[in-house]
Amino acid sequence: MSSYTDTYSRTDARYLASKVVSDLYQCSRVYGSPPADDVPDYEDELIEMLLGRYVSRYEFGFKKDGKRIVCWRYEVNSAGELVGGSDDRSGGVYARAKVVGATYYNHMSYSDMWFDLSEAARLQIRARLQISRSPKSLPSDGNGYWVSDRNYSSGGVSVSRKTFRPS
């Protein structure tokens, strides 16, 4: 079995990030957030974090009163083993949620690899990126349900997407 470092490259990280970025742009068109001008910065961040295996989960969507209304969650499997699975097309963003009065959020959960870095190394990586994150907790589930709807893979890393949809 090949190892992660033998098979995974910046090209793979860029490819996987492009799937999420496509969804970010579609979310921007359908719901008005995030601003389309911000998406390239999210893309740059995600590429770097995927390349270093520093992200375990990525989630964006809309919340109201601390509860999810609609969101998209991406779970990253970067255990260093070749994983099989499908490589679906991006898109298909749920477009019927009522987000009036809701707030857009974008959250990244970090892997153990991130926390294994020194504080100086983490700051060095963050200094190269336009996105500035501060620790925040995720909203809880609102009136809705989760659907596993996409899977993306490249270079031995898979990203599965789940969508929280309103009931």
C-alpha cells in the first residue's frame, strides 16, 4: 500500500479544494453569502490545510439562534492510506432553505497534525493566508436532518460531504 506522502500532492489538494470551492460559489449565488470575492481566500486556505493534512472537518452554512438552518460539512480522511470510493461531481447545493435573518458561518476543525506543529509553525502558516480564524463553537442542529450526498477523492485522500437540510 502506498503511503500518503508517495501519492498526495499540491495538485490533489487543489483538486479536492476545488470541489468545496464550487459549493461555496454556488452557496454565494443561491443565498448571497459568502461574498464571491472572499471565496478565493477560502480556497487558498483550504489547499494549504489539505496539503499539510491539517484539516479534519470543514463546514459552512447558515445559523440562527445558535442552530443550523442549512449547511455543508466535509469530513477529510487523510490517514495516509489509499482510500477507494467514488469521486462525485461537486454542486447540488440545497437551494430551498429560508435564511432570512440567519448568519453565514465558516468553520474549520483541525487535525492532530495541526496541533503537533509548534505554535511558531502554525503562526507561519497562518501568516501566508488571508483568512483569519478565531476559536468558535459550531451551531447545534436546528429543525432538520443530515444527508450524506457527495464523496470526493484524489491522491489517496477522500472528502465526504454531508448536507444539513431543514425539515
